[in-house]
Amino acid sequence: MTTSIFFIIMFAAVLHASWNAILKGGDDKRLQMTAIVVGHLPFAPIAIYFAPPLDLACWPNLALGAIFHLGYQYYLVESYKKGDLSQVYPIARASAPLLVTLISAIFLNVNLNFSDYLGIIIIALGLIVSSGIYKLKIPTGAVGSALITGLFISAYSLSDGYGGRIGNSPIAFYAWLTIINGFVWLIYIFITSPSSLPKLIGPAKGSLIIGGSASYLAYSLIMYAFSKAPIAVVMALRETSIIFAILLGVLFLKEKITKPKLFGTGLTLIGVIILRLDF
């Protein structure tokens, strides 16, 4: 992995933690998610115009990606209804790179070296420690929703990562996926909570503009990284966003800093260093 790709992933991690903090910080989690999803839409046509054209051979991945992203968004909202950002986020993000690593190695014949496996495992362990799940202080419902969220993260990461490669244009792939996902989510909201829609230009304006742009840029950068490095390694590095999520949770959401969070953060940083050294 080149230094530029490494720092692109790190920047995406900061953006990712930021929009998750915005989502968690709002009183109406579904409204906040709707604002973020809709906030993606203005960027998609611009990306399609400037990016290389998408090879339509990737359309099955687009269809699967739309399903997986919808499931991820739904269960992420459910998770944040039931648990803290610094609890839910690590569980969801820790399970995903482990699943992707196993699937990549067993079924997709992806060759990872020893440092890749070691770094991914240590990062996942750091995320689990940060969550405090081993102390059983997290609501059971929050754990369940967070684990299901992790399943959807692993599913859409593999589908999107390979879809961008098959389509020969990862940025255009995500732009088209954004449009599909945006309209599917809006249909879901129109059916389940139509009163939320007028609030997008009112109470949720900040999430619409700031959260939407941060989220879109974050995943666009990750899609680009997927095309340049192993998906499992990119995912593991992206999950270092937990470090920034913990900081945001403590500084702005009044969540407590604990020894497990500090120790887990340290483990995560060690995992990042191992992946970066690539021995």
C-alpha cells in the first residue's frame, strides 16, 4: 500500500467518525440518517460527469449494494437508538473486517501476508476492547443491532469493492449506487415516516449539508482505495475511525472516557502501525 492511499484512508476515517457522531447526536436518528442519505444526492451527478464511465457489467453489484446499504442504514439507526456511539460503533466496525478477511481468504483467493492478518486482528481486538462488550454493560438489543450492522458492512464492502473494479470506475459506481440508495431510502421513509421529509430543510439542515457531504466524500475515498489495495486491509484501516468516534463521543456527546476505551485505542493504533509497516 502506498503512503498516499494510507493517508486517504485515514482522512476517510475522520470523515466517517464525524458523520456517525452527527447521526448519534440527533434526537431523531431516522431523520438524521435520512438527511445524510439525501445529502449524498447532489454530489452523485457531478461525480458521474467527471469520473470515467461505468461498465454496465457491474449492475449485479449495484443491485446488491443497494440492498446491503439499506440494511446497514436501517440497523445503524436501530443501534444508535439503543446504545452509545462509543459502544455501538466499535462492535459494528470490529466484526466487519474480520468477516471480510475470512471471506476473502477462503472464498475469493485473496493473498494477504502475515502482517495483514496480524494488523487486522489487532485492530478488531482493539475495537472490541473499546466497546466494553466483555463487561456486559451494553444493552443486549444494542449489541444485536450492532452485529447485524457489521454483517451488512462486510456485505456492502465486498459487493462495492468488486463492483467498482468490474465497472472500471469506483467513483462512478458509488455515484450510481448513491442515487439508487437515496431513492430507495426515500421511499422507505415516505412509507414509514412521511412527517420526517419536511424536516430535512429545518431541524436536520446541518445533517443534510455537513453530514451528507462528509459521508459521501468518506466512502468515495474508500471506494477509490478498494481499487488500489486489498479490501480487507482497507476496511481494517478505515475502522480506525473508532479513535475519532471515541474522541467525538467524549468531547461533544458527553460520553465517558474509560480505561477500556483508552486501551482499545492503543491496540488499534498498534494494528495500524503493523499494517503500515507491511512486513
